[in-house]
Amino acid sequence: MILVARDGGRRSLPGGALKRQEAASSAARRELYEETTINAPAVSYLFAFGELNKQHHVFEVTVDRFTKQNRATRYGAAGGFAGGA
């Protein structure tokens, strides 16, 4: 599971909104990279949850390995992703 440091010392799953006409899997890879600098070559859709106007899409990602830069970031990691839509 990957957790991102947020304001006030909180932690959350990385995520964000879909861009116009962007597939949820593309958004998952984009948001993961934007928030952690981790590239995910394989993304598998697991499920969605939430309310009608705020859906969260949950993915499993495969990461080849973490680089020294990734380990030095403020993010903890081990293998999941949620992207909000």
C-alpha cells in the first residue's frame, strides 16, 4: 500500500481527479507518478466505492523496483493505489 504525506501530518492514498476523456487506468498511473515519482507499467482495476458524485477507483499496480530517489521521498510504499474520480 502506498501512503502519501498530506498537510497536518495526515496520510492518504495517492489520487486525484480524472482529466477530460482520460481513462481511469491512465489517471491511476499519472497520479501515482505525480505524487510519488513511481512509474507503474502494469495497472489492474480492482473496484470502485463512494457516492454517485464522488467515486474512488482502486487499482493494483506492479512496480519493477524502487529507485534510490523513490526510497528517499517522504512516501511509504508496498503496492496499492486509489484514484478519485
